[in-house]
Amino acid sequence: MRSLLLFLVGFGVSQASEGAEPIRIFAAASLTDVLSAVIAEFENAHPSSRVVPQFGGSSDLARQILAGAPADLFFSADRRQLDRLVAEGVIISRESADVLSNQLVVVRHRDRPDTVDEPGDIEALGRIAMADPEAVPAGVYARQYLESQGLWSRVRKKVVPTLDVRGALAAVASGNIDAGLVYRTDAAIEARVKIVYAVPREEGPPIVYPLGMIEARQRDDVRALYDYLRSETAGEVFERFGFVFLGSGP
């Protein structure tokens, strides 16, 4: 009888978990691997919750949310895209926080020579892949850096824009593109590429990943994930994947 009771209780919890509305988080493509790991740990700690991530270019995800896509949280790769949602009243400013930072690097296929010792050497490269420099954060950051070095006007015709930073990484890894400007964390997960130049943090644009909660979809479980992503526990995972954790904040 006791065994049957325990089974029915467990079954009821399982059914409740399956029937609960999932937490939907729209997140930058560069967060794919690390966020999947953090979500797994969150779900282990909150067995009644189920998280469904959607990854892509932050600008595209922001457009989808503005068009009514059912997102609960938005984890952008830059403040500009999240601020679009704040301006439209979709995310309330107090429900957003800068969580992570990153670093730009120049990558080439592992079989190609190391030819970038200083920023000026980028001009001698062939085609350069980067996320869309007009819209996607990784590409915008890369363009800003090249502009700051007086290189953008010289290399822009060689730039091959991609849908997101993972697309730029894949183009270099395939050997079809000579080089790419991506995040250090992306380069770290692709064995077919190597970093040939790391942009010093003090010379590159400030890279931040803000997290925001969709105002119309606030729930206790959504708040729990929002808080978890800003916690020191999650911070340890982010740092293990090479991100700079900016702290849990107030």
C-alpha cells in the first residue's frame, strides 16, 4: 500500500510537471552551449519547471518578441537590443540586469598560418566572416572595433555577414572563409579554428549580455529562472565556459 501511495504521488508530480507551461527564454546564439548547461542545472534544482530556449541573433529575437512571440525572458548579447523592448514597454527597466561580458577575437582555420600580430594585420586577410555588422551584436561590436582602429573602411568590402556569430564561426571552421571576428567563447568550442588575435578588453567596445523579463508574462517560475541566471551558482558555469560573470547585482 505504501509503495502504491508513493508511486501515485510521484506520478502526480510528473504529470504536473509535464502539464505546466514551459519557461521560454530567447537568448543570443553565443549563449547556446553555456545556457543549455545552466538550464540543465536549474531544472535539476526545480523539477517542476521546464525551460525551452530559443537561440538566434539578438536583433532577430527582439523583432520576434516585439511581434508577439511567447517569450518569458530575453538574454541579449547587447544592451541596445534589450533597450528596444524597454522602449516599447515589453520589458520594464527594473526587470533587466547586465549579467555577462565577453571578448572579441580573430579566428582562422587551424591549418592556416598565424598572420595577425596587431590590428593592422587584419587588412591583409582575405574574406572576413562576422555576424551582420548592421544589426547583430557580435557584428556590431566587431565593426565598432574596426572603426576605432581606422580599419573598417579598408576591410568592409571583404566582410561576409552572417545571421549570427555561430554562422561566422562555422564559415571559418569550414575553410570557406579566410578569417572571422567572433567571441572568445565561441572560438573555444570549435576545434577546427584557432585564435590568431585577441582584442584587448580595454581596446574593444564594452560587451555586455543583459537579461530582461517580459512584463506581461511574469510568473513565479519565470522569476525563479531570472534570479538563478544572475546567481553565483550560474556564474560559476558561465565562467567555466569562458564568459566574464558580472555579478548577481542588487
